[in-house]
Amino acid sequence: MAELLALCYHDIVPEGGAEESGFRGPDAATYKLSLVRFSEHLRALNMSGEKNRFRILLTFDDGGSSASNAADELERAGHRGYFFITTGLIGRPGFLNAPQIADLHARGHIIGSHGASHRGRMNRMPEEALVREWSDSVRVLSSIVGSAILTGSVPSGFYAPRVARAAAAAGIRQLFTLLPTTRTVQTFGCEVLGRFTVRSWSPASRVQALARGHLRPRVEEALSWRFRELLKTVGGSAYTGFRRAFFERHFPAPLR
């Protein structure tokens, strides 16, 4: 069986529609791809064909209302995706409602948990709150789709083994982080997988190079991840505010 490589997307939106789906603001917009660019990504992955070193998993975080756009494009390209839903945001403006989530499931896409609140750092939550994040989310999603929820992704990449332990206690058996790696590990009964994050400016050639196993983009992603982790450690709770202010200043333009 081919080794897995998971790509982490968020919202797939029409031109100029970054504020219509998911979280708002310049920071969040850096994770939102236009429909045109996403279609280019899918074509590039399909064109690679037998040249792909990895079996590609396409994942989508947050549960923004644009998930139907992503699902339509995926199905046209012959794929199905993993959609990770923040249950506390279901039905709010810019986010999926329960019937839309059930429809994605009925179309063959995989529904997973993205926690209940998308607030705070999971790896630092008190144990009771951490367990509640997963168990409440799994319970809500299971009632919507009518089947067990076996997969999840860690909001904002704040992972630690105790996060996997709490997820496993809620019935999750496959947990995605944001660590850019193709390695998988077994932790407390969970298969823990890394992902390569796709940003609004990521060209199709980059995801194609990742799929084919090229070393350079993987090394670049790993270095970028380590630099961000250093900033998080040094900056502490101020990191998030600094990051948001940076993108508001330097990336105010709408999606191209």
C-alpha cells in the first residue's frame, strides 16, 4: 500500500468571497483558496497519476459553508474528502448547518471532528475541558450523520500525546495534526498523522511536487513549521495576536 500524504485545506471560495465562509479576517483569508486555484490543484494531482509517490488525502478544517464548493470540485475530479467540523459553529453565519453536513456524508465524504469550540490550545487545556472538546463534538456529529465518528483533526495544530488520549477516549481512531510529515504513529489507540498545510498562494506545482515525493517542498515545510513553533514558544499567548496583526498589515488584499 502506498504511503499516505495528507494535505490540509480550509475554505474553497469564489473570487472575492473570502469573508463568506469560515472565519473572517486577513489572517483566516491566507488559508482560503479560490475555486479556480483549487481546481488547478486537483488537475495537477490527477495529472501526476502513476508518478505520485503517495496516496493523497485531501482534508478540510473548520466546517465553513464553502465545503459544498470543495465537495463539488472533488467529485468532478473523482475524489472524496475529509471534512473536519467544529460543532460549536454549526449553523452560524459562514459555517455548515446540520443538513449540509449530513449531505456531505451521504455523498461519500468523511465527516470528522475538529473539536467543539476552536478556542484555546488543546495541548494546554485542563483534562476535563479537553475530554469535553472531543466527546461533545463526536456526539453531535454522530447524531447528524447517523454513524460513528472515527476521525478528527487538532485545531490550529496544538497537539500533544494527551490530545490523542482524549480523542481516543471519545472513540476517534485517526487523528490529524499539522506537523508536516508523512510518518504515522500509534498513540493511545489513535493513528496520528501529519499534514502539509495549503495556503491561498500555494501553486498547483507545489502540491504536485509534494505528491511526487520531491524533497525540497517537504524540507521547506518542515523548516517553516519549526520556525512557527519557536515563535509560539517564545511569544506564548501573545503569538496569536501578533500573527493576526501581521496579516492585517501585510495581507489586506482579497483573494486573487
